[in-house]
Amino acid sequence: MKLKDSLSELLGNPPRRIPKNEVPVEVFELHGKKKNDKERIAAIHAELAELKEKKPPKVWRRRRWATLIFVNLLFVISYYFDVQLVEGALTASRVVGFHMADLNSALQVMLAFKHVVINLVIGTTTVFIFWWLLGGRTFCSWVCPYHLVAEWAEMLHEKLAAKGIVKDHPFDRRARTWFWVIFAVLAFVTGYTVFEFISPTGILSRALIYGPGLALLWVALLLLFEIFYSRRAWCRYACPIGLTYGFVGAVSPLKVEYHLESCFHEGECRKVCLVPHVLNTVIKGRAQGMHVELGADCTRCGRCVETCPTGSLTYKFKGLGDLL
Ligand code: SF4
Ligand code: SF4
């Protein structure tokens, strides 16, 4: 996917439909062949029915949850046992003596203080390189504590939706870009990092380390809103951290890659994805090539990778080929 299209999608614009004259001939030919492969289509439907029945283990989800819990527990254990391995919280910390800072928080602090804080520059540089390598939004699904509880809330939402008790109410995705701008301006004008007061990421991280506080009520309200009104609303339409990390990882070497040849467009991946617009390419007739790297808003959570019945989505580290 072109960087320009990827960033435009990240900012909330709808995915670009490429004109027919830009679609490679081999892609056209492949669609024709697939239409007539009735046997393969029937096999995929049978496989899907079997998967629904058997419910195979979600390998990537297990790995992800284990990593997320481990990282957050490191802060907790370090604080309680004073081992000074990891000090601080996710927003700003010292890891074995190295300053680390969440990129969005660092930006907010510098805007509020109106000068460049040297420790933050050191911290953000280390973190920037790390998240650039892994793809910025990997932070969301592999580290952010709110992601974990929101995923549980999402499971509940899905169950209630299947019974017809709740319905998802999507918002305009451009709202997240506006929130990003509003919080940046607020920090600059007020001199306070206003976003940090309401960020469920920071609230949960601090609550885990220093103990619960009233701010957890705000997190509970957000979760209730997501369960009963709008699926994954905070991460999809509001959180500026997700947008910041999306930019950081826009040209990351780690991507999820789509392979048109084996895909039969049944769309299971889009149903499980937090940001289904990045999987626009899997819709029949939308792919721009035989292999398409997903855009910057992808959190590299691996849910599509483990859900796709035809193995058409894989992790890829540039230079190392398909990882899985
Ligand atoms: S979008 Fe924000 S709250 Fe959601 S997972 Fe990413 S950092 Fe956490
Ligand atoms: S495209 Fe796949 S890896 Fe990326 S966020 Fe969606 S489900 Fe996760």
C-alpha cells in the first residue's frame, strides 16, 4: 500500500478505491479464475463451518495477552519489590537506567511546558526506534492495558450483539484526528497535559502500580459505553496515542501482509479486526496487487492472521520474508 494512502486512512479518510487502470493484469485474471473455482469455494465454506464448531485456540491472542500482562506486571513487581529494573509507569519510565517515555505523553508534556525537555528527548528517541521497528500501533495491542480490558468488553459486546440485545453505533473515524489536535492545543494553551487526566492507558497503568483511584470510574464508563453502544469506541474514534503510534510505525519493517492468490473473500478477518478499514484490500476487487502490506492503522494484533481460514494474512518483517 502506498504511504500516502496509508496515512490518509490513518487520519480517518475512507480507503482509496484504485482506478481500474492501476490494477495489475494478473490481479484481474486471478479474480476470473477464482470465480469459477467452485470446488475451492465449497471447501472454504466447509472449513469455516468446521472452525466455528471446533473453536481452535487463538495462538496469537494468547501470545499477545501474555506479553501485555508481562510488560505491565514488570512495572508492578519493580515498584512493590523496589528492584529498580523498571521504574515509573507506561507514560514515563526508566528501564534498567534508560529513560523511556510514551511518545504521545512526551509530546503533550513538551507542548504544555513549551520547551524541549532533554530527558524526554532521550526517552522518546529510544522508544521511537523500538516502536518504529515493531510498527507503532503494536504498542496498542501488545502493551496498552486498556486494550486488554477493552478486548474483554468487546467480547461481551459481540455476545450481546449476536443475541440482538445491543447494536454497534459507528462514528466518523476522523474524530480521532480532531481529538489529537484538540488535546495538543489544550496542552499548549493551558500548560497542563489535559489528556493524561482522561487517558485510560495512563489511568490503568498507574492504578496497577500505585493502587486504584477514582479515575477508574471513568475507565468503567468508557467500557460500558463500548459494551452497550459503540464497539471499541475509545480506540477507534478517540485515542490520540493510537494515532501518534500509527505515524511512528507507518514505514515500519514489520507488517501484516495480504496474499490475494489464496484469499476467497469470505471476510472473517474483517469481522474480528479493531480497525477493519485496513483490511479493505481483502474485499473482492479491491486488492492493488498480488501481495499487499496493510496500512499504518494496523495494530499487528494477529487476530486476522489466526482467523483467516486460507492463511492469506501473514506477519512479514522486511528482509526476512513472511514470518508466519
Ligand atoms: S488506541 Fe489508545 S487506548 Fe486503545 S490500545 Fe491504543 S493506546 Fe491503548
Ligand atoms: S489487520 Fe489484522 S493484525 Fe491488523 S489490527 Fe486488524 S486484525 Fe489486527
